[in-house]
Amino acid sequence: MSLDNDSVPDLTLSRRGFLCVLGSATLGTFVIPTLPGGTPASAEPPVRKLLTTPIRKISKKGVVQISWTEQTEQGVRTVTWMPSSPEELKEATLFYDRAHQVVPESPLERVTDWVKDLFAGTSRTPEEQQLLQAIIAAPGDEQPLLNYADWLTSQGNPHGEFIRLDCLLESLPPEDPQSAELNRRWSELYEQLEAKLMQPVERLGAGPELANGLVRVVEIESSKILPRKAKQLFDAAPLLRELFLVGNIDLKGVAQCPQMAQIESLQLSQCEATDEGLAAIFASPFFKSLTDLSLQGLPLSDELVEQLAQSPMARQLKRVNLDGCELTTAAIAALVKSPGWQQLEELGLGGNKLDDAALKLLAGCANLGHVRRLTLNELRPTAEGITALVQASFFPTLEVLDLSRSRLEDHDKIAPLGQVPQARLRELDLSASVDGNAFLTLLTQRPWLSHLQRLDLSLCEPLTADGIRQLVESPYLGDLTAIDFGYSKPGLNGVQLLVNCPRFAKLQRLELNDCALSADAVRLLLDADFADSLEKLNLRYNPIGDEGAMLLVRSQRLRKLRSLYLIGDDFQETTRQALEQRFGDALLM
């Protein structure tokens, strides 16, 4: 379960015995961390309702961290458990294993799976197999998929219509007049086909997701599925292209599965990976179609990074996520010496606290000419490091740059950004990094501002009306579609400037959480030209009161709104009900 941006992991205070429940399964009683505020004593162990399967991460230094989310009377909370003694580690391991159902397999299970593997794939005709292989052989090409849909329709199978509908809806703008009727028909077909499409994968213990009207994505949390049931899995989902592996998975075994040849995306961020397992993945001869690899949050040694950099895989990857992998300067040196990366379009190196030396190595890499998205949040640079970055050969063609939480408050550190002669940046994230007013003064004098569509200056105080005036009066400002000024408190005058700027008429996302805004700000927003184009509006932690909430309810604007963020405790029950009735699933409280 993913949490919204306002969720913050809870600090644990003490531990006691709790009866733990995950979904409909009772895990047992465990001595786990309490939630902040404590839990009243009782004769029976209180129940804790887990919403997500626990994730375990082990740092390079051997520190174990187990995290999960659960439902409480105060809403969804995140708990992080870091065992501090051998006894506590034993309890944490038992809790984790029970949640992941890590139990010894019986001989009968092995025999049963062997029989199922023997007959896997025999239910499809040669013609259907040929059509499926054509789809696998042409990733990204929609025509083989539509040919398969036509064949299914010719067989009287409604799945063909479902595939065509799904492909059409993915390319259709939400405001298209056909959308409502097509979505209604899609829902009707989904209800009819859901069991047939999903149950074969669910019976194996995996979690399927649909794309293009087919099971293309599967999340696996059990070590019993891969590699042991690989044939059954790919028979149940023959067009599988994306794998999310969670928990204690045998990566060495996965690397030896020939079926991996059709996998395009491999997500290992929540996997309990060993160096040996990851090395096997990097060296596997089967991942020939892989273009997307995420190792986010896994502690990677310098040697392991070098193995990735020197692997054949590096020559074909288009997206690599190494955020929070505890990378050293030596690891960055190994990355930039790779003979690969010529296909790389997205590179995540955030959360690694890179310094000037690492930035200079990265800037000197000759093989990053196709990178369009670069994540470098939590940098620890000086002006010298930022200068090296903006002078890199790939910088002028970057489209998305994340420098959030990077300690760039000093003018000397942001000055190099003002010296960039040209850039194609469409998205720039400097949240919790800069002095908002100072940066806007610097930014708005650069011609490349005309390309910018999304700007994040949340947590960038001071950001006042004077700073926003610099932005809206800039001769270079293009049409921004997303702005995040959350926690920066631009004030009512700042909101007035945003509302009056004609170049914000196409604004789709506006984040103003915790900006001390009252109902008067809501009135201004509802009068703005962009009120008819907004898809996301975040007003959490603002004292808009029942008056402001009812202004939202009664407004004839906000027709395209898909997400409205408010805090439910701020309103009377009648106001809450009115909000729910007006905005339905778009309301997030």
C-alpha cells in the first residue's frame, strides 16, 4: 500500500505483546513496537491490523530494519522496527517470516508442482501461442496485441474487446466525450472477466496487475513461487513483463529461469537481496529484454556496483534506480567507467549524500548523453560540485532534475544554476533545498525557464509574495502545469498573484499544504482560470474551516479534479458528508 506525500514514518517508543493480523490471516502474538501514544494495558493482547506485508532491509553494517503500515483509530500509520538485541532480532525474524509464510515445503508440494509444470502451457492452441510470441517479440508495439484481441473476438471471447478497450482508454484524454461510456463498458467487462484473468496467478500466491487488458505485472512475496513455479506462473500470465519481488526470494534461482527473457522491468527494492543473489541477476544470460531495474534502498557494495556497471545488462538498461543504496564515491567511479549506459534515459542516485568528488565523476561520464531524468536528492555539495553538474555534457538535454533536500540555501551554491546558458528542464524539484525568494529571483532571469512545466519549492522558506511576484512577472515564464509551494507559506497575497497570472491558466496540480490559508484563499482559488483545469489540489493542514470546505462543495468549478487533499478532523460531520458527496473518490482526508 502506497502512502501519500504527507505520511511520515512513526517513531517507536516501546514494545509489548500484540496479536497481529494481516488481511484475513492471524500471524500470532509478537512483542513488536507500540504506536506513538502507547497502548492501554489489557488482560488480552490487543490486536494490530497490518495493511502491508512487512519489508525488511539490512544495511552494509548489518542493521536490520522492518517496516509496515497498519490501520489505527487515528488512520493509517507506518511503523519501523530496528531490533537492538539478539533476542529482539529473533522475535523480529519470526514475525517477518510468519508474515511472509516462510515455512518448509513438504515432499507432496514438490511432487504436485512437478506435475503442474509438466502440463503447463498445454491448454493453448498453436495459433494462440504464435500470437502471444509475436507480442513478446515486439515490446512497445501495439499492433501484435490488437491482432491477438481480434483473434480472441473471432473466437467469441469477450477478452478481445476488453483488450481493445483498455488500450484505447490508456491513450484517450480523460476529458474526451467517449471516456464515460468506454469506462462503463470497461468496468462491465472487467467484472465479467476478473476471475478468469486474475485467479490463475492468485492461486499461485502472487499478486497480479492488469495492463493492456492482460496480466503484465506480478508481485511475488513468497519464496515458493520463483524459481520453483516459474512454468506455472508464465502459463498463468504468458505476457508477463514486469516483476516486483518482495522479501526473501531466491535471486540466484530467478537468474537461472529462461522465462526471464521476456521480463522488461525488474523491481527489487523491497527484496531481501544478498550480494550473491544480485551478482547472479547481473550475470544472468536470460535478462535480454530488461530495460528497467530498481535496486532502491538496497545497500550495495562497491564491488557489486562494479559488477552491475560491467555487466551486459548495463548496455541495454533505460531506467536504473539506485536511490538510497549507500553508494560511495568509489561506487560512482565504477558506474562512470562502465562501457554501457548508452541507452540510459533515467538514473536515480538520490539519498546517497553524494559530494563534490562524486558529482565531478558523474559530470565527466561520456556515456550519459541520453539521460533525461536525473535524481540527485540529498546532495552534500559545495558551489564547486554544483558547477561541475551544470557544466556536464548531459545537463543541457536533461528534462527532469531532482535536487530536493540538498542543502543549497547558500547563494554561492545556487549561483551556478543562474549561469546555465540553455537547458530543457521541464521538471525541477528543489524542495527543502533553497531559499525560495532568492532562488526565484535567480531562476526567473534565465531564458530556459520557458521550458519549465513543474516546479517544486515546498519547504523552501522564506517564500513570500515578493518571491512569487518575481516568478509571475518573469519575461521567460512558460505555461506551468504543476506547482508545489507546500509548507512555504506564500500568504494570501502570494495566492492572489498565482490566481492573476494568465500563464497559469493550464495549471493541473497545485500543492499548498500547510500554508496557513483561510477560506479567503479558497475563494481566490475558485475564481482562478485554472480552477477548470485542476486535477490535484492539496490544501491539507490549512485552517480553511467549514466555511472554506463548503465553498469547495458548492463551487461549479473543479470539474476535472481527481485528488482533493484535506484533513477530515478539521470539519464538522455534516461538512465531511457534503465533501464526500461532492467529490467522492477524489477526496483524500
